[in-house]
Amino acid sequence: MSPRLDIASDLSLGSDHRLLTLSFSFAQSSASESSPDIPDATIHPRRLWNLSRLGEPDPCQLYQDTFHSSSVPLLSQLKRLVQHPPSSRPPIDDLNASLNNIIYRSLDSSVGDRPPRPSHWKKYWTQQLQDAADFRNRCYRRWRRAFGIDKVYWWHQHQQANVSFRQAVANAKRLSWQAFCKSLETDFTKAISKWR
């Protein structure tokens, strides 16, 4: 299996926390290799739905009806497996994928999906902020590797870089918020749509 745990002590996270990375190799059994048609979760983007609409009676009833009618074949397959257990392991991954697809289709038809976070949520991030973050991390790494009096110098450099970076992020967020508010002032229909 050969597990490996890496502790990223060269990153300045602004606290005593550390980024940990655990990696290991995993030998797949021949039973799981026999079902290549199961979608890989890392390939597909994360799906989001308007789940709050399930609190409304009509979408909730539509979800229940769609799920009930779509799950009939899966339910009969599960009943057969329980009544007549096979000699080998049943295709658990296929059954799981079928159940997930039924849930996804039911959600799509009843409440609809929604796109992931819009890109403008982090519009304030610029190349200058990236450079400031990189400089702060460089100072932190130099401090971690320094000896003697150099350690004091690089700690002071890191502290100054950290303060400068945090101020730059706060300023960028403030300017982004001001630009957003100004856009709401000039476009009345956009302002109304944000309040709905």
C-alpha cells in the first residue's frame, strides 16, 4: 500500500495549521475493474441543485413522483438480489450509480440544477495580489531555512510581507465591493434582480 504523509511546513498559512497531503497506492480488485462504465467523480464537475425548492409542495411532490416511477426497475433488481442471492458479489458500484442517476434525474426535473459559484465572486484577485502572496511565502520559506541572526531578519520580512498582503487583499475587496455598489446604482434592473 505504501502510504505517504507530506507536511507542507514551507507555506505561510497565517496560523499554526499545516497543509497535509496523504497519498497511497491502491490495488483494485478484478471485480471493480470489470465495470469501466461507472463515471469517475473526479472527471465530472460538481453538480448543484436548488434544494431549497423542495420545501415547496409542488416541486417536492414532483420529485417524489419522478423518483418513485424512475426507481421501479432498480427496486425490482434489488428484490431479485435479496430473494435469490447470487453466488458472487453483486455489482454494488453499478447499483450505486443507478441510484445516483435516479436521484439526479429526479432533482433535474423537479427543482432544476444551478451553476457553480459565479466567477465574479473572486474578481478582486489580481496579479499584484498573487505576487504579494508569493513574496510572503518566499519570506516564510527563507525564515524556516535560515540560521542564527538571519532567522530574525527573515521573520521580520515575513511579518511585513504578511501585513502588506492582508492590506492589499482588504483594499482589493473594498474596491471590488464599491464597484459592485456603483454598478447597482447605475443599473436599476440589476439592483432589483439582486433583491429578489
